[in-house]
Amino acid sequence: MKALKWTGGILLIIIAVALLVSSISAQSDLEGLLKRLDAQNVVDLNPKMLADRDRVLESHLDNDRDRTLRNLDRYLERHGDLLLLEGTHALELTAFRSGPIVSSVGVLLMAIGAALLATVISGKAAVRKAALYAVGIVLLYVCVYVVEQIAGTSSMLVTVLKKGAIYALLAVSMNLLNGFTGLFSLGQAGFMLIGAYTYAMFTIPVESRGQVYQYYAGGLIQFQMPVILAIILAGLVAAFFAYLIGLPVLRLKSDYLAIATLGFAEIIRAVFQYDGLGPITNGSNLLRRFTTFNSALFPFIAVGICILLIILLINSTYGRAFKAIRDDEVAAEAMGINLPQHKSMAFVISCFFAGVGGALLAMYQTTVQASAFKASMTYEILLIVVLGGMGSVSGSVIASFLFIAASEWWLRFLDAETVIGTFEVPLLRSGFRMVVFSVIVMLVVLFYQKGIMGDRELSLDMFKRNGKEKRGGRNA
């Protein structure tokens, strides 16, 4: 069995390397491919054909793959009868078009091969489990990338994936506080606003600040930060405000804490629109022209790293202390847990990731305005946490994608007036979508009173346990 794993692992890695090399070479040698297609040098005698080919190469140099493919299709459609589009040239074209998918398959095969070799080198069950998790994560990212390449970056499916990933981070960060520590906070929108504004303010290009801050003489900030540093800074600024607010607010409990944090969120929203802070926040005007993302992989990678850090925290001694506070504060304090310190830590960390989520949301929306961060945004995230299960990271992630897909995609047809012949279908008009969505939410809450996952997590052990229970039931 070990020999088979060794052979399989090495063979998969070799195939993966071959796929990656072929894909990379096909993507980088587009100019050579176009010259091979034009074996008779016809393009030099046709100015229009030359202009169309240069347009393809220009978009390729700009790393705009969608525009490159569109220009390439237009080039082949107009001048295909003068080019060699058969045999090896046709294979090269196919390799260029399917390059990202081939690269994704190569990455997946390499992950599977490395996992097989890891299980052979170390026979421990923990290593095998980690290898399976790693393969699963790589498979998830490969699927996201392939779906984006097939469906297109502007498709509704990819839009749901982008926003669902961001809301997953926001829900998990809120679950860390409400579900794992037992602190009922409703200030999520306020900390998201701080993160979004911090990121936007520090990533607007210097040459664009005069247009963005047109009413405030170009604004006070006159430099641009790298994207990653700006995202981290967004989380740190939100965490700093959380620490200051937490000093008096965390002495409150239950509904009083919720009302206090909700009031803070509303105050922050009003302060950021104050005209006196206009040189920094642009007052009530939009912040725009800051750096955004195009690929769904960026939010997935950023959110994946953040959720991994939250999971590591939950499984640490601090996470166990948070759970103890949630279950019984008196018993936790009797066991030596410093309640103010751990509550403050949970609050600050939760708000840090809320700030990061706000920065990612700003990148997704491409504009930022304080008036959009209303209390209803916090209620949406709280609803996701409740639907997924208080105290379940997996539940929050699953519920986030289901919430975004149902509210913004699957039920969208209910907002359109429909006429069949002369019969007008009743109720189908603008706003009916949210009525149906609310009914669905009520049904889910009625039948899953602890949420979709309760306090459980998706794991390999859960599937093994279910399988054993079924076999045990049959044997009985």
C-alpha cells in the first residue's frame, strides 16, 4: 500500500508540473502563437488586421484576460480565413483559452500528490486528517477559480461568491462575540464602517484625491498605502475604537450591552458624515476610486486566512475561556478567568475582523458612504449567525452563502411582474421577493431552532460518526 501511495503521489506531482508548465508557457507566448497562426505574414500587408492583432497583444500586456479573449475572438472572426487554425495551432489556441482551468487542475493534482506523500512519510492519523483538509481547501479554491473562468467575473454566481465570502467573515467575527463568548453586541455595522473608511481613505491614488475630495481641496491625506497594509490597518483602527468603547460598555450585560453598541454604531455613522471631518472622511460624499478587486479568489483567500485565525483562537486556551464565560460567568471567574480582560479581548478581536470585513466590503462595492452602514446591516449579519447556529463557524459560513444567494439571486424573479397571455400573475411585483424570503427564514427558524448546524462544526469525524451510528443501528 505504501509503495502504491509513493508511486501515485510522485506520478500526480509529475503530471501536475507538466500541466502547470504547459499552461504557463501557453499564456506567456501569445505573441508567438499569433505569429505562428500567420505563417504567410499576411498581417504585415493588412493594416486593419495588424491593428486588431495589436489590440489583442495590448490587452494581454495589461493582464486583462477577459478583454484579451474578447479581442482574440474578434480577431479570429474577422480574419480567420487568412490564418492557420488547424492542427497544432488549434491545440495551442485551446491551450491558451483553457489555461486557467488547466492550471487549476495542476494545482489540485499537486495537492493530492503531496497529501499522499505526507501520509506515507508520517503514518499518524493527525497528518492524514490535515492532508485531507488541505486537499479539500485547495479543491474549494480551484472550484471557485474554474467557476469564475467559465461563468465570467460579472456573472451573478460569481457576485454571490464574492459577497457571500465577505459576509461569511463578518458573520464568523460576530459569532466569536455573540456565539462563543456570550456577549450580545449590535455594533457590527459601526466597526465595518470604520474599516471601510480607513481602507478607502488610504488607498485612493494621490492623483485622484482632487476629484474625490473636490469639496475639501483634495483632502488631508496625500499618500497611498499598499492594499494588504491598508486592510490590516482597517482592522487595527476598528480594534482601537472597540477597545475604547469596550472600557465602559463591557460592564453592561445582555440587552443593555446590545443597546449601547447599537448606539455607538449610529453615533459613528453620524460622526463620519460630519462636515468638519470632511478633509478626512469626505463628509457625506462618496469615497471612490480606491483599489478594488476583480477576481473572487482575493476575498476567498483573505477571508480564508481570517477565519483560520479565528478557528485557531477558538481552539486555544483563550477560546476555551470565552466558552466558559458564555456558559457561566460565575463559574468561569471562580476557575480563575479574568472576566474583564477576556471580554475585552473577545470584543477587540471580533471588531478587528469586522473592520477587515468592512474593508473587503468596500472593495466589493467600489464606493463607500456612511449612510449605507445602517443598523439593518447588523441585523442581517445577526440573522446569518442565528440561522447558521450560535457557536458554529461552519454554520455561519454556510448560512452566509445561502442568505446572499436566496436574497439576491434565487428569488429575484419574484420582483418581476409576469403576464401569461392576458393573465397577470398576482403578487409578483417589486418587493414580493423579500416577503417570500422572510417566510423562508421563519420556516428555517421554526424547524431548526438552534440553526442549521447548531453548535457543531463540519469535520471528517462528524461523517465518520454518522456512518458508525448507521451501521450500529442496522446491526441492532
